[in-house]
Amino acid sequence: MPPAVLFNPKSSEIFLEQLKASRLHKRLPNFTYKEKPVSSVITISQLAKHYQVPEREGGLKAAIASLFRRKYKTIKAVDDITFNIEPGEVVGFLGPNGAGKTTTLKMLSGLLHPTSGHVRVLGFEPRHRSHEYLRQITLVMGNRNQLTWDLPALDSFDLQRAVYGLPMDDFKRTRDEFIELLDLGDLVRKPVRNLSLGERMKMEIVAALLHKPKVLFLDEPTLGLDVTMQRRIRTFVAEYNRRYNATVLLTSHYMADVEALCKRVIVIHHGHILFDGDLSSLVNQFSSYKTLSLSLQNANIELEKYGEVVSREDGKVTLRVPKARTSEVTARLLSEYQVDDLTVEDTPIDDVIDQVFSQKEAV
């Protein structure tokens, strides 16, 4: 009797990978490649990206010396970050310039290889840039263009259809749906060079999403746009997330984007994660005061004893009051003065983020 053959799952996985990459796979129309089920769409563990950058002193002598012995400095763009993102989440990825946001997005999309650590997106390793993976993600950068400058956007959309091999009916349905959501109308027939910045950005987003990706990496998608265009793009991203249960990782310096789209935020600074949690928790943790807006019959009265007077304008006074004293100050103002209107607001998210960074710099 021949010896029993043990089933080796690892060998089976290797065989499937080899078969998928071979020409034979193209001749097997009924072959279906099934990905392993994953609980988290994005999984990052101790991810790091370091660069070796040459440095030298100024002057001719230092320039000549660097020809024979060059000194290098290690720049830790991303340094040991860990987080998971679940299906359908819209997560804000916040930080100042140079914090490591774009570097992280490029590693997640496979454009950069990590120095160390592990990253998985939809069960794939991004650095392999497999076709199966690239068909399910998109990277939109506010300062990069993919549309052909001298052609109408419709022609660039057709190019995307060919690149991704989209069926014509599905392509037209998706294209028209996005054109309607972004109110593009006849703009898609104008050469891209004749469009405004906001109009071009909306076209870029349509082109990037025509293949209906499951994961969106959005790097400053509203950069340089006016308030109306920003609002339109935010609405579109929220609707796309709702319709397709897409997972979104968003970087933006406009806090209105974050407040409108993201329940969860990750704050990164100098390559390290400072905070990962609900946006409301970030405000509670790092905001030590509230803002009181008062409408008084006499707006010139002295209010410094209640808190910091931020502004006085047209009978309205804005006070900054320690959070622990908010109830006390509010009660005293209402009992001691003729107050026509009073509102209590949390700290603006911009101020909270600034406070997070300033506290880190002080450590």
C-alpha cells in the first residue's frame, strides 16, 4: 500500500499563486482565486520607513571633503507605528508637514517599501503591487494629476476603463453616477487645461474611483480649493462610503474635512502616533477649555474675571473658560448680567490639534 499523502495548506497556496501568475491561468475561465477572509481591511504593525540622507557643512572645503568621505544622517519618516482599520471606516490621518502621513500612504499603496515592520491591506502585501490588489485600491493626491492635460476628461475616463478592463455598461453607469454626484455636467467635455483647480480635482476623483475601489487613500484631496468645492468633495466621499462601504484613510489640513467625514482620527508627529481614537475623545483629552459666546446689552463691561476675553464685536463677547469652571461661570453670568443669548462650544478642532503638537514638542 502506498504511503498516505498529507495535505499541505502552504503548498496549496504556493501552487495557486504560481497558477495565477502563469499563462495556464488565462486558459482556465472557471478558475476562481479566493482571498483569505480578513477582519481588518488595513493592518499595520511596527511599520517604519528610514532614509539615509547625505549632509555636510557649507563651503568649498566641506564640498571637496564630501567627495572622499560622505556623511549620512538617518531620517525616520515613519518610526514604529501600529494600527488597524476596519471595513467601512473613514479615518482621519492628521499631522503637520513632515509628520509621515504621505510616506505611510505610499507604503500602503505599494509605492514605497517599508524599512521594517508589517503591513497588510485587504489581505495583500502592498509592496508586491499585485494586479488583484491594485484593482481594489486608489490613491488620490491633491498635488498630483493623472488626467491628460489637452484632452477632455471623458477621454481620460475611457483610458481608465481600458486600464482596468471595465465592462462598458458598468463603466458608463458608474461614470454617469459620479458625474451627477459631483455636478460636473458638460465640464467633462472641456479640455482639462481649461478647467479651474476645483473642477480638475473633481475630475481626478472621478477618474480614480471609476473601478469602484474598496479602499481609498486620500492625501489632501481638497488642497487649495474654495469652501464650496471642499464641501462638494466631502459630500461625494461620504456618499461613496455609504453606497459601497468603502474604507477611507484621509489626510487633510482642513479640519472641516475631518469633522465632516471622520469619527476616528490618528494623529502622527515625527513618525510616531500620538493619538488613535474617536475625534470626540481627542477633544476631551487635549482641550482644557470651552468657548462661551455672549450677546449682552452692555458689551463693554469687564469680563476678564470670568475668563480670557477672545473678542468683542457688535455687542457679542467671546470668552475662553477652563472646562472645569464652565458651569460656574455660565451660572454667574446669567445671574449677574442681562444676557440676551449664550452658547457654549467645544474648542475648535484646529486648536486641539495645535495643542497636541505643542504638548509633544514640550516633552
